[in-house]
Amino acid sequence: MNPLAAETTALYGSDASAADQRRALGRGDVPVAVYGMGKIGLPLALVYADATGDVTGVDIDPERVAALNEGHNPFDHEPGLSAVLSEHVADGGFTATTDGTTAATHARIHVIVVPTVLDEANNPDLGMLRAAVGTVRTGLDPGDVVFVESTVPPGTCADIVAPALTAGDRSLGEFGLAHCPERTASGHALRDIRGSYPKIVGGIDAESGRVAELVYRELTTNDIIRTSDARTAECVKLFEGVYRDVNIALANELGQLTEAFDIDVIEAIEAANTQPYCDILTPGAGVGGHCIPYYPHFLLAGIDGGAPLIRTARRVNEEMPGFVVETLTEALADGGGTVDGAVVALLGVTYRAGVPETRESPAIDIAHRLAHLGATVLAVDPVLEELPEMPAEHVSLAALESREIDAAVLVTAHEEFQSIDWSAFETTDGDGARRGIPVVDGRQALDLAATAHRQYTIGRGDD
């Protein structure tokens, strides 16, 4: 962080030209504080450091802050992040702190990118956002701007953030406030922030929108789409997530019709998608992550009934782990076995291949369902050091082939699973015939045709 006494430049309400404001940004005269050093906040802070040279990352975790100040990247699955972190720690362009009040006092741009989660009733829990806004409020000065990058329900900036920031001796018109939703996927955060997609910005007033557009033009090589207000910008990310949830639900529902139509549904989908007006996604074992399972509820929380399609799609996707377990149960029964007492290998616990994140992973639900039916679950995931809370034994990929298993379910298509020697799970009966186990492939990632195993692929049926 630059010395607190250094002269800083306000952007909101300034009489300076846009060119002069951009130059001030590039000189580091407009200090930035980013609140939340998670998997999106840290990359975002470092891209801000590229553009401004004066960024403070704020986090409540002292161990993370200490690690960041030593140049240690907690998200080593993000390409390029370690190098950029080391560069800006060394040149002073980035520093981390738990002292949010001091950071807020120094900053002219305040960027909030903390998670929004769901409570037990599936209502958005804005506790972390409210806490971050409270911190910003301690150092908010006239001319400052506040950018909310966190995904939030519609109306959050106008109805929650603005009143909290104006409590006391501040009023709207003295500072800027805009929603600028992150559009970033784990595994390529820097690339996405720097320009994979147009950047959306929407201010609570015209001046807030202008400043947000000016600032983000310095961060991204892509277009800036400035919406008419913050509420519209808040809906953009939610609509993106709901679109995918509904489309995946359609694919999952079609995938369950394999036996009813006696066809390969995947083949039919691929053929249908050659028509430019059709873009059906691929069925699978379930939907996980910090986006798609959450965003429909952000919209539904503000609606008293209605939106039946969104509600139905969410229910269809939430039921896919149950379909996987039912399919495995039937496959075991066809071979004369039962789930009760079976040892089942669960291949993949993260919600996405190659990314060490487990939030809302369907594998967790599948493990609970199998354990409830009396199965012993062996969870294998080559990108996780430890399992989330779930009823399963953590088994390494190397150790799996030495274990006796009665069935397997592939939930996450990690590349490492292609190296499994499936012959290790075959047996030979008295007449020399090879016998295998039932395997449910939830991601169309396995080819067990040369083995004795009985493979069921979601969307294709029995192979």
C-alpha cells in the first residue's frame, strides 16, 4: 500500500476529463481496495494491480493474508496467478491486510467480491456482503466509488448497499455505487477477467455508471456493456445461470428417457444441435458449483410464487443424484447383488473436472444416498487433498486398484481416471469366464467395451 499521506484522486463527480482520470488510474493516484481474497477476489485484485499499481486486498483470514504477503498463491490451479502475485508483491502494487478500516480509508475505489450463499431455507444469505459494506462505510469519502462484483439478488445495491453506505453523514450523490458482476470461471480466472467476455456495469445513477465504465475499460480488452441501472446489471449474471440450469434440466430429463425410447439420447442431442436454433446441453450426474445451484434461488427469493419453469428445472437437477443411485441399485440387482453391504467406488468429488472445489457437488449427495442404503463408499479424487464432510473413505487413485469393489460411479471426469486399470476389478469364475462390476458413468467419459464390466452411461443407457 502506498503511504496514507499520499495525494489521491477522486473519480466520482470529478471535473477532470476522462483522459486525465485514466492517467490518474495508471499512475496509482486512485488507490483500490478489494474486499474478499477468494478465488475470484484475488485474481481481480491482481488485474486491478496491473492497471493501477496500488491495490490492497482485504480478508478476514490472517493466515491467508500472511501467505499472500509472502507471495504464496492459495489457488495454484489458476494459470498464471502465482507469477502475477509474486510480481505485484515484489513491486508493491499489491498488499493484503485484515485491517479493512485502514484499507477503506486509503482507497478511492472499493470493490466487494465476497460470496453470497444460501441459508437452510434456500434464501440468499447476505451476511458477508453486509459486513464488507460496513467496512467500506468506515472509510468512505466523497468522490469514492463502490463496485459490487458479488452475485446478488436483484435490488441489492439500491435496497441494501446504498442505505448502509448512506447511514450517518453520507448521502447519495456524494459517492458512486455500481454493480459489476464477475463473469469468471474457476481454472481461467485471469483470462476471463482480462477479457473473455464483455464486462457488465450498471450504476445506481448515471455518474456511477460512467465511472464504472471508465475504470473497467482499463481492466478488460473486451467490450463494456453499461446497463440502464444497477438492478438490471444484477439480473444479468442470474439470468446466465438460470439459462444454464434450465437447459441442463432439459438435457437431464431427456437423458432419463433412454430406456423409454430405446435410443442413445446423446446421439440424438448431438444431431439435433446441428440445427442452429437448437443448443441442448449434455445430461449428467448432477449440477454443482457456486453458481448454477444458487442463482435460481436468488431470483425466486424476490418472487411470491410464479416462475414455475425455474422451480421445475432446479428440482430436476437436484434429483439427478437420486437417479444415479437408482440406476446403480438396479444394475446391482440385475447381477444378483444389493446396495446394502456393497463397496462402491465414487470417482470424482469436485463439481468440475480439474478444479479442486466441492461446493454443491452431486458426489456428496450420491455418497449420502449410498451410505443411507447401506453401502460403503470409497471416494477417489486426484485433485483433492481431503474430502468435504461426507460419508466416505478417502482413497487415492493409486490405492484404488488394490481394493475390492462391487460397483463404481463416475461423477467427475478427471483426466487422471483414464489411467485406471479396470481389469483389476474383474474376477474369473470356475469355467474361466470373466466377470465384472456395474459401472455408472455420469459424464460420458468411460469406454469399458473391452472389459467384462456392465457399463451404464447417463444419456446412452447400457453399453
